[in-house]
Amino acid sequence: MHIQTNHFSYVTIDREWKNGDVVSVSLPMKTTMEYLPDGSPWVSFLKGPIVLSAVTGTDDTPGLFANGERMAHIAYGDYYPIDEAPALITNDPAELPDNLVEHAPMKFTISPDVYS
């Protein structure tokens, strides 16, 4: 059985399972860019369903690491000053994913043409 779904979908398989039955899941692992859902001009880069991130510094970062506590995913430390944050600058945002170069599985660099 081959089932193709779009973004934010799920599939149910209604059957009687037997020992040795196998379910294989294949996810498209294309590098893409998505605008944040708040309507802002900010974007996220994804490799398939995985959101990519980058190290931007480690100075004065208390509160930026989550633990197992309730609501720990929300950083409580000081925000990084927006005028000091690294930025990607381009005339055509749709081309940004093409400027991500994967050197090893999940290890990327970005073209210096769009890094500021």
C-alpha cells in the first residue's frame, strides 16, 4: 500500500496485525523554507519535517535551555538584541533554501552571498 499525504496530515491503518508485519514510513527530506504562522516576515528552514537551527553564540545564555519541567520550552532569559542578531539578506527569499549547502547529514552552511 502506498499513501501520499500533504503537509499536516495523518494516516490511519485499520487492520488486524500479525507478528512480522512491518510499516515503513518515508518522509520527503527536501530543504525548504516556511514563513512563521504569525504573518511576520521571519522564516524557518526545514529539512523534511525537521526544523534547522544555528549556533549564534553562547555568551550570557541562562534560561535558553529547556528541561523536563512544565513550560520549560519557553526561554525565560533576556532576548538577543535584534539589531545584533545574525541575518540572512536577499532580494528573493524563495532562493534562500537553495543557498543552504549540506556537507554531511544535517550539517549545513549557507552561502556567504546571503549572510550578514
